[in-house]
Amino acid sequence: MNTEELWGIPRKTASLLDFLDPPSPLPPSPVPGVTCGPMFQQAGRPGWIEVIAGVMFSGKSEELIRRVRRAVIARKQVQVFKSHLDARYAGLFSVSSHDGVTVEAEPVDSAEEIARRLRDTTEVVAVDEAQFLDDGIIDMANRLADAGVRVILAGTDVDFRGQPFGPMPTLMCIAEVVDKFQAICVVCGGPATRNQRLVNGKPALWDSPIIMVGGRESYEARCRHCHRVPRQDEDQTALL
Ligand code: ADP
Ligand code: ZN
């Protein structure tokens, strides 16, 4: 037997496969609606952050709505917020999926407004379109989770250029649970991880504004290989 250490862990055998053995099966999750890892099986106290990330059309709002509905069924006190910038589909006062499923929501224009609207009794806070909020949402999510609140944040993790979007990367880092969804690339049918912005049916230029709210008319889900973000001086015809 080889007894040398690997990353401070005594090695019983020479094989790295020892460290990759699947863990023994976990008991069922006590937390409704959460994809639980081992941590939540052991947690004695409520309060954590879940992030639902992915491109447009990847099903983030559907998943947020599903978790909110299950929390309501579990008789939790739930408050749902969304960025005031998103008034698509069912309007400003609800979170709606691209397929038309909705749940009521309070539109907010800052993290500070969420703080002002929070009720003392709230146990679950869900926020859709979190990428549009200011960085104050990071500290707020941490403080709420520390205080025992379940915080669910859904948002597009990359902007139309494929770059990290607003507070999303940091939120994904501080979260206990991160789910990153893919849509279907409308060009090749592969897993889509990019938001293709279109202006008059053509790929939007790299230096256009980061925030431009729109639906099917202005955005497509695409994979990295089919995603196009031309620079000003590029030959546009080669990019279509
Ligand atoms: P998101 O919040 O991530 O923008 P939604 O939850 O609003 O996504 O919508 C997801 C739904 O959008 C899917 O269930 C599917 O019916 C529909 N949809 C439309 N276009 C696509 C696509 N290109 N890939 C996957 N789903 C799509
Ligand atoms: Zn593709």
C-alpha cells in the first residue's frame, strides 16, 4: 500500500480513482424544491442562496416559478421581486416564462428597494432578472441568508457579448446551490449558452449597449459556435 499523502489526504492506494468514488446514497432532501447536495442534509439552520443561471429561453423563470409555487404549498411566507426593466409578456407585476406561466411579483429598481419592501415574516425571497440589479444585491442576499431566509435568484449569467453580466458571477460564487441551464441553439440544435442579440435580423455589434430588454424579436438562444458579435470594422456579410 502506498501511504504517501495527496493534497494532505493519506493515500491508501496509488489510484486517483479512490478519491472519485461515488459517495454513499444520501437520504431524501428535507428542503422542498432544492436540488440538495450533502451540505443541506447536514444543515440544522435555514438560510441559504440558490442561483438559477443560464441564457434566455433556458427555463430560468419556469424553474423560479416552480420553486416559488412549492414554497407556497409548503406554507412558507414568500415574496417575489423582479427588475422593473422587464415588463415583457405578462407585464410588470408578475414573473412569466416564455411559455406564459406566471406568478405575481413586485417590480424593483434596486437592491435597496427590495430591502424596503421586505416583510419581517418573509421566509423565502425570489428575485427574477437579477442581472439587471445593482451590486447591492450581493450583500443583501448574504445578509438575508445569514438571517435564515431562503434566497432564490434567477438571471442571465452572460450578456449579449457572452461576458459575465452584472452581479451574476459574484452571486454564483456566494450561492450554496447553483443551477446553470442551457437553452436549445436555434441555429444548430446544440446546447445554447449565449444570448444572440439581433437588430433588424442581424447580429448586434460588440459596442452596442449592454442592457436592451427584448424577447424573441431581439434575442435568440445560440451555442458558442453559432454566436456572433461583430466588431465595427468586421465584414458583416461574413458573419451572417
Ligand atoms: P428564461 O427565463 O430562461 O428566459 P423561460 O422559463 O421564460 O426561460 O422559458 C423557457 C421556455 O422557452 C422553454 O420551456 C421553451 O418552451 C421555450 N423556448 C423557446 N425557445 C427556446 C429555445 N431556443 N430553447 C429552449 N427553450 C425555448
Ligand atoms: Zn449552435
